[in-house]
Amino acid sequence: MKKKFILTTFMLFLIISATTACSNANATKNNSDGIVNVTATIGMITDVVKEVGGEHVNAVGLMGSGVDPHLYKASQGDIKKLDQADVIFYNGLHLEGKMVEIFERMAKEKPTVAISDNIDRSTLRLGDEEMETEYDPHIWFNVAHWIKATESVRDSLIEYDPAHKEDYQENAANYLKQLEELDYEVKEKISTIPESGRVLVTAHDAFGYFGDAYGIKVMGLQGISTASEAGTKDLIELRDYLVDNKVKAVFIESSVPRKAIDAVIQGAGKKGHKVEIGGELFSDAVGEDGTPEGTYIGMIRHNVNTIVNALK
């Protein structure tokens, strides 16, 4: 009887040990080389993770240049990248609306972080009443909001990988300084546009935070989400606004088809008012990898320079 008790106790000890070892192995299965594997959704978040994570992080983005996150559906390859990640970062506020269920499932298995969660909701813009989301998700167009997002990335990496806390803090501090300088630069450049000419007309209403933060009136042909198409009434109202207010330039977006904007320009032309394309802006996606516009800071700087050159 005593031998049986000892044997049972020993077997129980082996089972607990094996379970603990298995659990630890699963927790570090993608981190055996000391590198934290991160999967992010949009390019702006991927860029922040690279800046803060530095040499300790391998960051992979799901949505490349020109990809519209509002309409994006995850592929099998994307699911694999999410499964293999140690940490997942996404925007939240229903930007990646078709992927919400995936994030909810992943959150049960690993850190899955919405970088917008630590932003004070009282500072966010309300979205379209017809949309499922309550808030405008385009938070990156206010650099102050993106500073908060960067802090969220920093804190999440430290929590997962405390061994490299000092490096994450130092990398984040350097990047946050660059963001503060960018915020000041944007304010200075927009202020050079005459107040009467500070009207930004784009394909969809992605630049609301930009307008609020930097003192420029923003009008989008479509709503906050590109999932809602512009109707005839929208086209007519925007055309008449351009004509009545003598707006000379509108802007196309890299991730949104320009067909509707072209229709507005043609409509204004028929009323005797010439409107030109002021340039292409990056709204829901960064530029190509390896270009300045392929980074968050480069994307914002490109947009501001394009807007100022066209409206000034």
C-alpha cells in the first residue's frame, strides 16, 4: 500500500512537471532565440514596433502599401503569421472590422493589443452613426494620439520581454522625441497656408483628427469607412461646395480608388469651375517599403508637404 502511494505520488509529480515544461515551451516556442516575433496589422503600427523593439523584435505586417484595412479580409497566410507571433498589435476602434473575431480568439492565447486602448476616449472623434464603431479609428493623423500608441507598444513589449526593458525604454524615448518634433513641424507648415485656403478635400473622411489638431477644414466624399460608397447626393453636395467656395484642389488617396473624386472634378468643370488634383496622400496605408513614405513619420511628412504645396 505504501509502495503504491509512493508510486502514485511520483507519477503525479511527473505529470505536473511535464505539464509545466510544456506550458513553458509553448510560451517561448517563438522566442527560443531571444527575439520577440510580432505581427501587426497596418504599416503604421509595424513601423512603431520596429522603432521601439529594435534588435530584440522581428516585426511582420499584414497590410502593405495601398491596402485598405476597412475592407481587408485575413488570408490563411495571415492566420499563420498571427499564430506564430508572440505578440499581436492592431489598431482597434473597428478599423480592422472584418478581423475582430480573429483578435478575440488570439487574445485567449497570447498578448493581443489594440494600440488605441490607452487613448482617452473623450479626445476621440465620434464616427458615423450608421457605422458599427463609435469612434473614428484614424488616430495616426493626430501625432499626439500616435505618441500614446507608441507608449502602448513600449509597455506591451516590456511586459512580455522584461529582460530588455531598458532597451525598449531608450528606443521609445528616442522615437517619442522624433514624434514631438514632427508634431511641431506639422503645425508650423500648416500655419503657412492662408486661413481661407485651409480646406482639405479627400476621397474618404480619414483626416478628421488631422483637421482638428492642425486647424484645417476637412471634407471627405465617403464616410469614415470606405465600406460605405458615396452616393449621387454626396457627389452633388461636394461638387457644389467646391464651386461655391472656389476650392481649387482636391486630393486622391493611395488606398482608395479615385473614380468618385474624378466625377466630382468633372462635375465642377461643367459648372465652370476648374479643380485640380493636389496630389496623392497616404491615408490608411504607408508607402512602399524602403521609401521615406514607408514609415509613419515619412508618410505624415509627405502628406503635409503635398497639402501645403497644393493649397499655399
